[in-house]
Amino acid sequence: MSDPAFKSDFLTTLQARGYIHQISHPEELDEAAAQGVIRAYIGFDATATSLHVGSLIQIMMLRRLQQAGHKPVVLMGGGTTKVGDPSGRDESRKMLTDADIERNIAGIKTVFEKFLAFGDGPTDAVMVNNDEWLSQMGYLEFLREFGPHFTVNRMLTFDSVRLRLEREQPLTFLEFNYMLMQAVDFRHLNRAMGVQLQMGGSDQWGNIINGVELVRRMDQKAAFALTTPLLTTSSGAKMGKTASGAVWLNADLLSPYDYWQFWRNTEDADVGRFLRLFTDLPLDEIARLESLPGAEINEAKKVLANEATRMLHGAEAAQTAEAAARAAFEEGRLSEDLPTHEVAKADFEAGIALAALAADAGLASSRGDARRLAQGGGLRVNDQQVADGNRMITSADLIDGVVKLAAGKKKIVLVKPV
């Protein structure tokens, strides 16, 4: 889209920091945001006990909304999770029980308090669960009230449906209802809370537009859509995916050290963009950092890692992670704050193949990947390069009670028998 000059602080900030992909009614939304407090929401389905870093851009957008003097509404998808969003998938999501969903929501909730101020004030964030209204609707009631406002012809054109069908993958009737449910969410929040704006990732554009049109058609009230770009790294990788799995936001699934390392390992070309999206640093300071020459860009990466980790896990965790990384990579020392992987003593005494151990410890995505990494000179045992992935690691390799495993220059795990 073009780069209009916005009047509102909210849209001006989003544009300057790179959050905007599409807006449904940009002039109208800009006017509303400039004139008073707008209420906006983003939905998060409860498919796991934690969100991962791929959801962080949405959380940060709610943070920008609140910083600009508006009211964020966090929608937990207790109801929509029972159906499953087909966007960007070739297969149906696993069906979760009510207990699964409740447990997942409890785990996810804790993250938002790190980024948003919740309360009863006019710009305080609130959290709602769409199961409260979706589960109360009878099927015939749902069809009669909302069915006439959607055509199958149009629904088939939206990416979440079209791409699945083009790849000749089955789309269940259950999933086909997802976009209707998301539209009903917007209409409910508009009526109950005066929510005018739904935000989300670019893959949600069709679903969000359905809600905008439903509100405008049924109630003749203002409603807007705003999406962020699909977030990939400069090399084309999907944001938040690593060789060892998802970059979770909950500390019980990913340590603050590993989270710090994820940001520290950002590609050079992404540093400025990620600083704008994922930190509160001023734009002029970001411009200085991203223009650092040569190897000095590593200092900008440390700033990114510190700021992102501080925001999620606190200042002490960020400082501890940086100190552990400095000890391990710059000073060659071990730190008790490095991530550890525990192995049964009996297994250690019997011996474990290096490839298996590296994969189990999260240094590689599989044993085959670990063998290839070793053959390429990328695996080290106690700082010694080992090219044979079948080499047995035993209690003879222990130094001060641990074995130091490293992949490349940036990932270290201490293997500890228990």
C-alpha cells in the first residue's frame, strides 16, 4: 500500500515502525483514532499452553495501541479453538477438550500482563473469552441470524479456504464455519464493548473483513480492519521457527537464556526491522544501531536481545542471559545459567551417540540433522570439534560433572547426568 501521512499518533507510529500491511478504511480509522479513544482487539486461539514468538508482533501492536492512548481488548478463543482456524494449514487442527483449552488459556494469559496494563480505566486492557457467547448460541439461531449475510461463493475466494482447496487438501465443514464465527466475534464485541477495530496478521485479512462487513451491514456502525505483514527473516525463514522448534514465550517451555540467544542470532539485515517491531527504543537510536558497520552490528543484536528479553522476562533475566553468553562465547567459561539437558546416569554410563544427544538437547532438529552438522564441523564436545555423529558420549567425557555440547558458534547446552 502507499504511505499516507496519518494524523493519529497510533497509525503514525504503526507506519513508522513497519506494522501496517493493509487497512480497510484508512482515512476513517485515522480520523477516529485522532478524535478519541478507539477500542481494538486481536484474537488468540488456545492451541498450546504458550504462544510463540510468531504471535509477538500482534501483542506488540496491542502495546502500541495502548501507548497511543487507546484501549486494547485481548480475545481468547475458547470457542473458536474448538473449531480450528484453517488459515495456512493443509490439515485440520487436533480437536482439544474443554479442559485442554482451559489449561492452554491459563498458560497464555500470563504473557499479556508483561506487555499491557490491565484494569478498569478507559485505556486499560481487558481480556475476554469468545466461548462465553459462541457456546450460548443454538445452531439454528446462528444460521438464521448470520447465514444470510455470507455467500459460499465469496467464502471460497478467501485464502484460508482457497489455498487449502488448490492444494487438494480436505477442508471440513467444521473449519469452514471458522470465518463466520470470527465475524460474529467482531459484531458481538462491537455491540457489547464498542470495539471498532480488529487487527491481525495478513493471513487473517479475509476473516477480519468478514467481521467488518457484518458489523457495517447489520448495524450500520463503523468497523475497521488492520493487518501486519507476514513476518519472515531476510533469508525467507518463517519468524519464530528454529532447528530445535518453536520459540515459546513462556519460560517453562523456553528459558530466558534461549530466548535471548534467539534474538542475538538475528540476521544482520533484520536487526533494524526487529528493533522497530519488538522494542520500545526510539527510532533515532534504532537508526544509529542498524547503521553500525561490520562486526559492530553484533552490538546492536545484543541490544535487541536485551530489550526483547527484558520486556518478556524482566531486566534481571536479560542481564543474566547476557552474562552467561559472554562467559560461554567470549571468555570460554561455563555458567550455571546456561541451558542444561539432563540424562539418566545409567544411559550416560552405557554411552549415548553424539547425534542422538545433540538432537535430544535441542541443538538439531533430528539425529540426521545432527550427523550432517557434525560432518560439516559444526558440533563440538567440550570445545573439541567432533565430526563423527556416532561417536559415543560417556561418563568419561564429564568435566566438573557436565559435558559441554555446542552447535556452531552460538548454541551451547550443558549435558548433566542425574
